[in-house]
Amino acid sequence: MSRIVTKEFLSENVVKLELEAPLIAKKRKAGHFVIVKIGKEGERIPLTISQANPDKGTITLIIQRVGVTSHKLSMMNEGDEVTDLVGPLGHATKIENVGTVLCAGGGVGIAPLLPIVEAMHDAGNRIITVLAARNRELLILEKEIRAHSDEVIIMTDDGSYGTKGLVTNGMEEVINREKVNLAITIGPAIMMKFTSMLTKKYSIPTIASLNSIMVDGTGMCGACRVSVGGKTKFVCVDGPEFDAHEVDFDELLMRLGAYKEQEIEAYSRYLEVIKNR
Amino acid sequence: MSGFDAEYLKSRREAEWRVNLRKGIKAKERTNIERLKMPEVDPLERAKGHMEVNNGLTKEMAIVEAQRCLDCVNPTCISGCPVGINIPEFIKHIEAGNFLDAARTLKETNALPAVCGRVCPQEAQCEKSCFYTEKLGKKPVAIGNLERFAADFERDTGNAYVPEINEKNGIKVAVIGSGPAGLSAAKDLAGFGYNVTVFEALHELGGVLKYGIPEFRLPNEIVDFEIDNLKKMGVKFIKNFVVGKTASFDDLKQEGFEAFFVGSGAGLPNFMNIPGENYIGVLSSNEYLTRVNLMGAAKPEYDTPVVHGKNVAVIGGGNTAMDSVRTAKRLGAKRAMIVYRRSFEEMPARLEELHHAREEGIEFLNLNNPVKYLADKNGHVNKMVLQKMELGEPDASGRRRPVPVEGSEYEVEVDQVIVSIGVSPNPLIPQSLPGLKMSKWGTIEVDSDTMQSSVPELFAGGDIVRGGATVILAMGDGRKAAAGMHAYIKSKTKPGN
Ligand SMILES: Cc1cc2nc3c(=O)[nH]c(=O)nc-3n(C[C@H](O)[C@H](O)[C@H](O)COP(=O)(O)OP(=O)(O)OC[C@H]3O[C@@H](n4cnc5c(N)ncnc54)[C@H](O)[C@@H]3O)c2cc1C
Ligand code: FES
């Protein structure tokens, strides 16, 4: 059981929850995730730990409403309890001073990017962050990212904020301007695919944090498997971060659709139920 | 490894009640009794639901079956039991109608008799070395069924015997993993008087007994009952706690834990690494069974999804493969197939499971091996390419080696493939303890008597030491390790040390 301490909507469909989890808060490093399950009938879903406060014994999760469980989480209130919470899982990000790091965050991917930006900045790197969202309303955590970046470039699909264009446009501008030693990309699989193609063109080592489907999160089931460099890896125990240039993003995109039908059906059933309450 | 020495067994056999019981029925009459058949739910009926297949013996049946046992001078059955249960003694208690005493005899050496009676490969253990099998060429005494009967009887009385506990010694020990290895270690350690805490990574206790073995073979309530018994003995359980992640061994030592038992299992599923294995619809048996058993995916009120395949192929021939294919049948598969590269005789699954699977209409494609999978444009698997095999020379395991038949490839339509070709040890613990000595297979190396690892305060057993093995071996390891830990802690705390 883990109590919700604070709750805040960052945008219409993105909610930030601060949860009581003293042990996880103490152990967690940038890049780690947790598995959350709500109620007896709940499913297990992975969520990256966005921030942690070891003194207060809390961790912060940022959740986009996309299906039944994320919706349930977004409906919970301060004082409510999440039935099962386990972590921190996965390997932490390798934090070192490499020089200039170009970070790219898309949509709710900005949430898992934040702790990495923070840690990389603390390690003495020059951080340039490109944030991308469909429009101004959907852009999250700008202030927090700015606090740990030397420069922030904002790209929106509709031009309602920052520059109109894709995340790759913003990145390419930086790459053409100055030497980049490392790129980090987190966001929808399709975005990571294209950012990775871009940095490959310029031979910039790149890390992607993958968001595969998971069940247990402890290496037991293989639901999370991806091909990296032609080898099958388990995202939950071998990742979640991998050399982006070796990841088979097309396969990842395909596998993310494995339960699409069931998920859509379950979500519409769920929305129907809560509408009629 | 056996629980008791020969002298003790002999003295038990000479107890008056056993002598009299033996005299009661002539050996000839005993051997004339036919082995009874376990009552089962009708195959067509049971393949529609998840009810347990076997109904269990009635009291009358159990007594008749117990009469078959000759109470041999040299009980070879015991040497076939990995934990050395005093088999004739418990069976004779049943014959005498003292069912609770039978259960108690079982519990002297077996922490989970209701589980073992259901899942042990008796035909390769006790029943294989039964006098009936060895010398009479007859069907063995149904030791497994009788074990199950006695344990169920005790549970049904509602007040199972809680083993006695030595005076609490105030020493904290940790058990990592709540599978059969961890549970049996926890039981013995609690009995010795330790403060035992079991840490479990998942949100449910029981390890494979919960997430792997299906309800129709091992109902969850049986596992929960055993766990409740441990709670009554004072064992503390903490779920959602991954040792090595949520806290390190050093953290736990700081918390005062003086010794550790690692029973973290062999959770990591193996794949064949053939083309198309990552297509949608190809999944490990662990994933499939976890979704259905642990996450309740087949029940509408549960959130976890599972695909109900129509043409389902399960690759492999072990218990896990049988559990998967029979689950697929229960979820409505029209064709539920086993694909196994050796012949039927070589399949490692329990005989009873093979028999049940056949009754339920499972197809067996033996001497076949998948070489690749094909998919539709969305990446959903729609065909598997199988290659025929034939048996060649015996390999190191003594089984004849399957050899591919060149040019024999053919396609079979499938919409779900469940890969069940074995598991590797869970790497989480070794990753978090770089000093721990491991084998090249990724198992923890231990002393085979004490189960102590290269890290003195750390003991291990079950699948993390053996690779994928059995429930009973895991339990035997747990008990040995508990004794090893007890000796270790005593030697450490001896005055003058
Ligand atoms: C589907 C299936 C059917 C089977 N059928 C049979 C059968 O009929 N007969 C038979 O004898 N055997 C059978 N087996 C094999 C048998 O179940 C195993 O050999 C046995 O369960 C091993 O026990 P264990 O305690 O070593 O590990 P497990 O039962 O695997 O338990 C390990 C537990 O440790 C937990 N864990 C792992 N790492 C950590 C960590 N770092 N911190 C905290 N917890 C952790 C895991 O979550 C798990 O719950 C079957 C196996 C499967 C998968
Ligand atoms: S989520 Fe099950 S192995 Fe990674």
C-alpha cells in the first residue's frame, strides 16, 4: 500500500502523483522505474520515477491517461492508496561528464527525461534540451527542465508555442551549430526512431529509454522483449535504456500494438462504466 | 538425501500398531487389490472451466489403496523420495484410519504435502522404486494420491497442525522468494526459533505455485492455506519487495538480518532465437501463465489482457508446456497443439499430465521442431514452419538425440505460439552481489550439504541453484539450507568466537 500525498494535473490528460514510498525514494536513481497495480483486479504497469524526495520518503510519478489503469490512477485523490507499488526497477542511467548532452523529450516522455537531465547537469555536462509536444497545452514540466538545462528549445506541431516543427528539426539545428557528445531521447517509439536516425547520420552516440509492454518487470515473462543489435533483450532487466542506434524500433512499434484491440475495448468499456456512475 | 536413518525407520516399523496392521491382511491378498483410479472430472466438462481435474480419493478408497502397501522390510520407496518421507508409516496410518497422524508423518519432512501430492513426478520417484514396480511388475501403490488425501483431510478439518516452535532466539533471518524453496526454509527456520521475514518481489506469495501452475492442477487456496500456517508460526511476509533493488543485502544486514536464504527461482524464460519469434502472438509460457494465473486475465473483471488463441501451438514437452496447452484449450482454442522435438515417450512432463492432456483433446506433434514463424502485415503470427525430426544416437542425458530431417519443412496455421523450452536462473540477486560465486549457467554455487554459498551468510536452494527443477527438490533444498543456516549462526555466536 502506498498513499498518495499530492496530486496535480499538468495538462488535461497528464497527472502528477506524489506517493509515499520511503524505501524506493532512498534507493531510486535517474532512469529507474516502478510497477504499479491498483486493486485486486488491476494490471501491472511500469511508470518511470520522475522525482524522489528521500527525506520526505516520497516519489513522483507522471501519468498520461491512455488506458484503464492510467485513467484509474488519474481518478485517485490525495489520501487514497495504491495497492501495489514495487521498485526501483531496471538499470539506472549511466551518469558521467561527457561534455555536451543533447536531450530530446516528446509528450509524456518528458517526465522520465527530467531526472536524467537533472543528474547529467549535476555531473557537469552542458545540457541542451529539446522538448516537443503537439501544442502548448500538452507541454509538461517546462519549468523543471529549464532549471537543469543550459538551453531549452521548444517545438510544437501546431506552432502554438516555441517553434513550429518536429523534435528532429530542433535537434538538427543544435547539431549543426555545435559539437554534441551524447544524445538522449525519450518519448513515443516513433519519435525515438526518428531522433535516433538523425543522430546516427551525425554519428552521435545516443541512448533511448524504451517503453515496452511489461507484466512483472522482474525478468520473468519476456513480454518486454526488444531486439537490440540483433539480440533479444528484456527491457525490464537489461534496460530500460539502450544504445538507440542498435534498437529495432519497427519491432518495438509493432509489439506495442500486441494488445491494442483488447486495450481499446477495455478502455471504452471502462469509460462507459464511469460515465454511468 | 533422506530424512531418517535406517535404524529409526526400523524401530518405527516394529511399533506394535504397525506389526498388528501387517498381520491383519495377508500379503497375497494385498497384492491382489488393483490400484484404484483417481476420480476425475469428465474431460469434456473440465476443459470448459478451470476446476481441479482430480477429485481426490474418498476415505474408503484411500484405506483400500493403503492396504496394498506391503510395509516392506526394506522400504525402497523412501530412497526414491527427495525429502525422504517415511512413506510406509504415513500409508499405514491411513490404513488404520488415523488420517491426521498420516498428515503429521508427512509434515515431519515435507512442508507442503498437499502441493507435492498434486505436482510431484511420483512415477519417477517414490512410485518408481515401489516394490510393486520393481519386483512384482505391477502398478505401484498410489503414494502421491495417498499423500494428497492425507494432507487434504487435515486441511478440511479446519485446524491443521501448526508445528512446534523452539523458544524464540531473537535472531533475524531473511528468506528471499516465496516459492517452495523459500517456504520450506522459512518453516524450518521458524521452528528453530528465528525471527523469519520472507521477501517476495511479486504482489502474491507462492512463486511458481501461484503464477505458473494453473488452478485446475493446484488450486491457489491450497497454497494460501500453507502460507497461512507459516504466518501462524510467526513468519512475516513482505510483498512487492525486490531484494537487490528495494534494498540491498547490506541494507538488510544493517536492519539486523544475520543470514539469508535465497530461493529466487529460475524465472527467466528461454527463447529459441529463430526468425519471427518476436512477432505478436508469440510469447513465453511464463508470460501466458502469469497473465492467466497471477493476473486473472481470463476473467472479465480483471484488467490484464490475454489473447484467446484459436490455433495455439505450445513448443516444449515439460509440465510448463502441458499447463500452457491445457490452459489454451480452456480459453477456447479449437486446436491446442504440443510441438516437441522428441517422441512421446521422452516427454519430461508428469505422466498424469500427459494422460490428462490427451483426454482433453490436445494434439501432439511429436518429432517436430519449429524453425521459423510467419506473420501478417500487422506483425501478428499466422503460420509456423515446422521441421520433422527423427531420433538418432543417445546423447549425454541418455535420451536419443533428435536429428532434423532435411527438406521436411511444412507450414501450420497458428494465431498464438507459446514457447515453453525452459527457464534460466533469475539474474537479479547475482547482479546485486558481485562477489557471489556463480556457475557458467548462472546458478548460485553452494555446498551440497549445507547449501552455503561463497558468501558465508548467504545460503541458496531451489531453481536458483539447480536451474528449472521440481517443487520437491526446491523444498528439500530449503530444509537443508535451514539446517545449514542454523549451524552457521550457532557457530558464529558460540561464546569465545
Ligand atoms: C508452469 C510450471 C509447471 C510446473 N509444474 C511442476 C510440477 O508439476 N511438478 C514439479 O515438481 N515442478 C513443477 N514445476 C517446477 C517447479 O515449480 C519449480 O521447480 C519450483 O517452483 C522452484 O521453486 P523455487 O522456490 O526455487 O522458485 P520459485 O517457485 O520460482 O519462486 C521464486 C520466487 O522468488 C521471487 N523472487 C525472485 N527474485 C527475487 C528477489 N530479488 N527478491 C524477492 N523475491 C524474489 C520470485 O518472484 C518468485 O516468487 C513447474 C514449473 C512451472 C513454471
Ligand atoms: S516485464 Fe516480464 S520480463 Fe520484463
